[in-house]
Amino acid sequence: MSSWKLTDSLRREIYKLARVPQTGVSLRQMVQFGPQPSPGSVFHASNFIVEELPIRLSHRVKDLEELPSGLNNDPSIQRVRDWYAQSFEELTSLPKPSISDEMRAVLYPSSPEKPATPGAHSAARPTKFEDDGIVIEQLHARPRDETDHAPRRQPTRRAYYVPTPSDVAYTSDVLDYNKLVNQTLVKIKRRHDATVTTIARGVQHWKHKNNFAYLDGSINQFLDRFYMSRIGIRMLIGQTIALYEQSTMNITNDNYVGIICLDTNVMEIAQDAIDAARFACEEHYNIMEAPKVQLWAPEDLNFMYVPGHLVHMLFETLKNSLRATVEHHSSLHPDKNMEDIEFPPVKVIVSEGNEDITIKVSDEGGGIPRSVVPLIWTYFYTSAKQIVEPENGYKPPFMGLGVGLPHSRLYARYFSGDLKLISMEGYGTDVYFHLNRLSSSSEPLQ
């Protein structure tokens, strides 16, 4: 791994493909596979990702190499660039599938059949969100309304989903290609685990080296673009790996298509994030009990979403609220032991609308001065007393990295939602998540 080098010929290939526009995929397109995708549909998804992923990777390599003011020369930035370039090389070096004429007629029917749609609820399987060092088990699953089927869409020239029959015996050329692509994606996903914090380390090092108090607009725009692209890349990789597993391992769970839950229960996801954030707070401050978190949410509020994205956003925001609550009220009672302080609860309120599901996280952590509010959306601004280095390569600390809030906003915006903040200095802060429940918009690609 360490001996890999980006050659001039590979760089020329990357820059050539960086001129090709990216192709977005919507959440609804991703769920057309149904809970038991056929090897043929997985074959088309594998083909799509082998064509699309190098385009996305090439855009990011070019961006990293064109960063201004010497930032492109930072060792951490170059390490991430090499990860992206190496993954590009591996994908573009994969052999093209050799498909027989008979199987080609099955894979490319002249009249597409109706896409498979999820059926009745079956036994739930545990799912995990384990990106960026966060590992949160999600054990809940609820019955899905059988009438809530994804709409039928005709495949386009470069479609992620193409309907194929499920009642035929697919030959080894299709099955072997699916397996090869899956093995490559698993390796690439693992390689890029540390991307967020490695980029963070590089930018912070460059920032301190040049004595910059804050990052300028162009660097923040780059980080927004880069991290948003990473969310999309991880989404496509994770979805394709999960679809392959569902296709080959006889996994039966009509609640899930890949990593997308067709009836994500907001109350249960919120409770998972609350439990994880309170535990992290107790570990960090070495206290017996973190401030309580009160949750108001309809028990039966379900919608199509990626549970991993939602738990990540809520976890990061709750961390901020718990930290602010502990530190603000500790400063108000300097003569008291932290264990003896009665901290006000953090409140999480969930509201259901026709277009959006809105989640408000409200704390009494002292708020943010109005002059500082714009800075919280810039990367690596943090009100923590010291910057904390990530542990174990990519595990995020409880506080001090300065990525959580702007990164969470990108997760919200990935499927046309948003994250907004209102603060009352001296009292507390409200954070609003607006989650689009229509699920029809495509990824924001830049």
C-alpha cells in the first residue's frame, strides 16, 4: 500500500475523465431493486458503479491537486488524493464482463418488466452505521405499509436500476462479475474509512502552519463539495455491497433495500442516537449520568430514509448540546462538583409535515454569540477548549474536531433536506433538521 505511486499516465487518465459529468441517483431509484434483488439487477448496478465511481473519484483527485496556497502539498491531503487515485485505478482496471448472447437477451430485455417491489414485513435483522468511526447498532424494524410501493421508472442509458427477471438461472459470467465488483468495492470502502479525519488533519495542520484564524470561503466551499461527494460515493458503495449481499445470501428483510430502510422509525433512531451521545458524554467527562434527553415523537412516524445518515446527524448534534449544557452549567456553579449539578434536559421534538419531517434539538447550554453564529458553519471552528486529535486513525473525539455540524448539514442536504440553527446567547440553542420525505430528488453533484 505505502509503495503505491500516482504515475503521470494515470494522472492524465484521471484528468481526462474529470471532464465527464457525474450522474445522480435518487433514493427512490435505489429502492426499486426490492428487498431480494435478482443477480441481473445487481449486475446492472455493478456496471453502473464501475462506470460512475471513477468519474466521481477523478473530480475529487483534480480538486485535491488544485487546492491553493500550498494546501495541495500537505502530506495528509496527498495521502487522501492517493487513496482516490488508487481506487480509480482499481475500478478502471477491472475486466469487462463477457456475457453470452442468451444471457444478454435476459439482461437487456426489449420490454422492461415491472420492478420488484417490497412485500410484507418479515423478521428484522440488525443493522449498523459504522462510518467515520461511529458504530451504532440499530435493532428495530416495523411493519411497512404494503401500498407504499416505489413508482415504476423506465431505465435510461446509464441507469443504476434496470429490471431483470428473478425466475431465471443466471450463469457464472454474471455471478462472477458481481462477486468481483463486490470484492473491489469492499476493499475501496475500507481504504477510505479515514478520509474525513485525514482531510481534517491536513487542513488543520496547514491552517496552524500559516497562522490562519479561520478558513477562507474557497476552502470551506471545497470542503463542502468534497465531503458531500464522499457521502454520495459511500452511499453508492454501501448500497451496492448490501444489494449484492441480499442477492447472494438469501437475506430476507422486506424492511430494507440495501442500506435504505423503507419505513425508518424516527422515534427509534432518535433514541439510538440519544443513548450513544449520552454514553459518549459520560465517558468524556467521567460522570455517572449525562444530562437527560427528553424525546417527544410520534411512535408510528415512519418514512423512507437511510438510518445511518439520520443517526449520524442526531448523534453529532446531541454531542454538541450535551457538551454545551455540561460546560455552561458547570461554569455557573464553580463551587459544585459536576456530579452534584442538576443539568437541565436537552429536548428532542419531532414533527410530521406533508413534505418534511422536522426534528428540533433544543438545549440550555448558554447559546452562541450572534457574531459567532456564521463561524459554526465553517470547518474546524470549535468552541471546545482545545483541539482533540482523532484516535485510532479515524475515530472522532467527543469534541474539538470542528467538523460535526457542517458535515451533518451535508447529510441532511444529500437528499434535499436541511439543517438550521437559532441561538439565544445566555440561554441555549435550537437546531432544526428538515428531512425531505418525498425521496424523489437526486443527489447534489458538483
